[in-house]
Amino acid sequence: MPIAWRKGVRSCTQHPIGNFISYDKLSPTFRAFTSSITEIQVPRNIQEAFKYPKWKVAVDEEVRALEKNGTWEITDLPRGKKPVGCKWIFTVKYKADGNVDRYKARLVAKGFTQSYGIDYQETFAPVAKLNTVRVLLSLAANLDWSLHQLDVKNVFLNGDLEEEVYMDIPAGLETTSNFNKVCRLRKSLYGLKQSPRAWFERFTKVVKGYGFVQCQSDHTLFVKHFPEGKLAIIIVYVDDIILTGDHEEKIDLLKKLLTKEFEIKDLGNLKYFLGMEIARSKKGIAVS
């Protein structure tokens, strides 16, 4: 007897999921969102991306960011060195109403091919402690401090590489002039094992240069005291930055200084951080 006959009708066939879940019960906003994410086809490789103008623009934008940053230089592969591979990753960013925010292409290094002691040394990078964030929110609520949030665009491209790392020429960027050559990475790249550490070291160096002192109990917290008795505080979690304190003029100045060093997006008042939603009213700060 065939195995399909012996197993009989599966329970999921007797009770189709369509009898219990329906798009009709979704709000118009979420219905538009669910329909839009099924309509857009995400390319599987660079060749597919080049067939569609919107995805090609996304690739060109990423390449411009890499070149502007001086991420690599084209060179011959030294004897005894092995290049790290790389690949293109494509994704669609949506707005809350379901409309497309932007098409995003990112070049990612295949960090799993790196060898410890050769391609990288240390990989550890500190992240903000939840207790520190809670104390910061408590201070802001009790002392009526404003909470500002910044986002660093292409955050891992800002780290300086100390190690000698070589990478294959990215797919789609091959030319006759770079045939049989490789990229010598000068800046960190998404996917490299040392990228988080390289970025945090660069950020720490910049912030300390502006007179901030790094907290020893949480290395992601930086504080600056001003002669008039006021202070400004920074806490960072990878590419998310919170600014607070009782000196608004200095906080605005700090935003401008950071914008000179990195490509910063000012997100306004703090709304989301570490998976928490923060809402503020006259009664205080609510965290969900």
C-alpha cells in the first residue's frame, strides 16, 4: 500500500488555516502592508538586481557610500594571503503604513571565512546595559531632561581596520582594470568579525576628543561636565545613540559635531531603543 494512503488525511487538511485566519479582520493599514510585502520581489543576486532600475539605484548608492568612505583600494593579492569572499544582500524597508520607504542593497563580507590571528584579533564590542538605560530614563523623568535619538548610517563602515584584510572584487564591479586583483580593506565592512569593535573604538576616540569621559561601569556611557554645573550624557548601542542632559545648547552642538564625523540621522525625541517603545507625557515616561 502506498505510504500516502497509509498516513491518511492530515489534520491540517481537515482544518484549513483559511477558516481561522483572514485578511478581512486586518485594519486597512496592515492589509496594505501585508499585500505590499508579497508584491515586491527581492533579488537573489546582483545580476537580478541590475534588471530593475530601483534595485540598481540601491546598488549604486551603496557603492558610492563605500567609495566615499575609502573602504578599500584595488591591489594585487600578496603571496600567502587568502581573500575574504563577499556577497550582496537586498531588502525592502517599509513605512508604518505599508508603503515602501526605500530599496536597500548592502555589500557584506563573508566573515566566516576569516582566520583568527591572521584576519582578525579581538572582536568584542560593548553594548549598552539595560540597567543603565533604565537609570538614564529615570533621571530624564525626574529632572525633566529631553531625550534625543540619533542613528548612524552605514555604521560599520566607519571603523578603521588595523589588520591586513583582503577581499574579492564584489560581484557586478568587475572590470578589465581590476581583473585578477583584490580589495585591500582600509575600513571595516559589514560581516567582518572585527567590524563592531572597530566602529566602537572609532566612536570612543571621537567622543573623548570632544571632552566626554567614558564610564567605567558601562563603557557605552559617556558624560561631560560643563563649568556652569550642567552636563550632557551619551549612550550608544551599535548604531543607535541617545543624547540627554540639562544643557540643550551643548547637545545641539554635539549633534552638529557628530554629523561632521559620521553620517548621522536625527530621529528627534526618543521613541524606540533596545526593543522598547518609549512614550513621554506630562506624567512622566512610559516604557513598553
